[in-house]
Amino acid sequence: MKVVYKYTLKINEPTKLEIPKDSEILCFKIQNEVPCVWILIDLEEPKKWLEWFIIKGTGHEIENDLKLKYIGTDFSEGSFVWHCFQIL
């Protein structure tokens, strides 16, 4: 059976998530000032897979050696705009 789970992320430092291997990343949003990703997972898949994510603000440095996949952009109640990337 598949379900959508929400995971919270840290800002400006990598966050490690253990999720089933064939999970699908659906979106990134800021909820109550907390960065989150929603991921479709299969509850019957026992194998866990480590995925790394990083949140960076507009104008923040991103290390050159990181291989990234863009997930999405959202903004907090203030003037900050945050960008979520999966670290490959």
C-alpha cells in the first residue's frame, strides 16, 4: 500500500532521510515556517534507502562539488525564498 508522508528538512545543512527505495518525491513547501518534502512511499517495501536533501536560500552559496536535483521553491512568511535540492 502506498501513502504520502511528510518529512521535515533543515535549512543550509544536509538532511538525511531513510525511505523505501522506490519512493517518489512529490513536492517541497514551507509549512508553519518549517521546510518539508512530501514523498509517496510504499509501506510494504521493507528496504530503506538513504536520500539526502539540502535547502538553500536565494543568494546562498552552494558547494561546487555537490550534484543536485532541483525539487522546488517556496517562501516563508518573511522575505526569505528557499530552494530544495536532492543531493545525488
